[in-house]
Amino acid sequence: MSKQKLQQIQQEIQNIKEELMAIGEMRPGSLTLQYKEPKEKRGPYYQISYTQRMRSRTQYVRSDRVEEIRHQIDVYRRFKKLIERWIELAIEHSQLKMKLPEHGESGK
């Protein structure tokens, strides 16, 4: 049973690798709509905020790039989920593998 489970984990890891290879442009952050005059809700503009190398950053985003940036953020979130799942599977794989007898042991 354990060897079958190891194979299932290996296959899921392979599927994750393949999906990661197909990932396109991405970037971390959150996109928000801001106003130059917030009380009057005038002068709307978008900005992206993110952290890189432990530094918080903010950039303005042109309105014609908003959908592109949203897509890149979604791709980044998917990337992060895939990496987290890969790590979980790698730990589970390692734990199962440690429980299996070595190939050279004679059933002691």
C-alpha cells in the first residue's frame, strides 16, 4: 500500500511540475482603486502593493493595464498554491519512504 501511495504522490508532484512549466507572467501583490480626492471620490487611479525582499512597494498602474495586472496576480496566487502543495507532498513522500524497509534488508 505504501509503495502505491508513493507512486500517487510522485504522480501528483509530476502534475504540479508540468503545471508550473506552463505558468506565464506573474507578479505578487494586491491591486486597489484609490482616489486623489477620496472624500469626493474624484481622480480614480489604480495601484499595486507588494512586498519584495522584505520591503513594501507600491506602484501606479495605468488603467489600460489593470486587467493584465489582475491576471498576473491570479497567476502568482496559483503559483504559490502549487508550490505549497508540492512541499506538502514532498514531506509526505519523505515520511512514507522512511517507513518502507530498505531494498537490501531481509525482512527483519
